[in-house]
Amino acid sequence: MDQFWDNVYIQSAANYSVVILCVIVFLAIFELVTRYKNWEEIQNGNIAVAMATGGKIFGIANIFRHSIEQNDSLITMISWGVFGFVLLLVGYFIFEFLTPKFNIDHEIQNDNRAVGLIAMIISVGLSYVIGAGIS
């Protein structure tokens, strides 16, 4: 059985499958903590939501990229990826807390593209910092 998991194609397929599943779960969690429905807003052409959601997807994928590179075990890779996602989620709440003059979710829902762009850049930027800390 060890020979099966040592195959690079099997490892790649396993990593890919797990990351896709995690992205879906993590986006569902982000959907729960925001006041708007991501996919409904995107379907209606809300560019700010699309940018913020795209930043989250990129951020999650980048965290897992670092996790895959640094860990041999699928379980360890998942653990670090989940930890990185929690840090990314905390970063989202800090962003909301540090902007008391306006509500981030409200601005993004109203298609404020400047806020959507900043939200995207924060997610992407934090994912690099989080990824650098993964060992």
C-alpha cells in the first residue's frame, strides 16, 4: 500500500482533491460570516464581491500551495492548510475591525470596487505571509 501512495501521480491527485474540497468548505464558511450571498452577487454582476471572493480563493490556494510544498503527509498538509485558513479568516475580521468608519460587507455588497480590491489584496497578501510561516 505504501507503494501506491509513493506514486507522484497519486499524491498529486490526492492533494488536488483535498484542496478542491477544502476550498469549497472554506468558501462556505466565508459565506456564513459575510452579510451577502457571494454567488448571487457575482451572478448579478457585482464586481466588488467577485474581487473579494477571488482574493479568498487565491489566498486559500496559495496557503495550500505552501502546505503541500512543506509537508509530505496528506494529514499534515490538511492540518496546516486548515490552520492557515483560520489565520486568513482572522485577518478578514481584523480588516473589518480596523475600518470603523464603514462596514466592509455593506460596501462590498453595494459594489464598492475600491473596497473589493483592498479585500482581495489583503487576502492575497496575508496568504503569502501565512504560507511563509508554514513548516
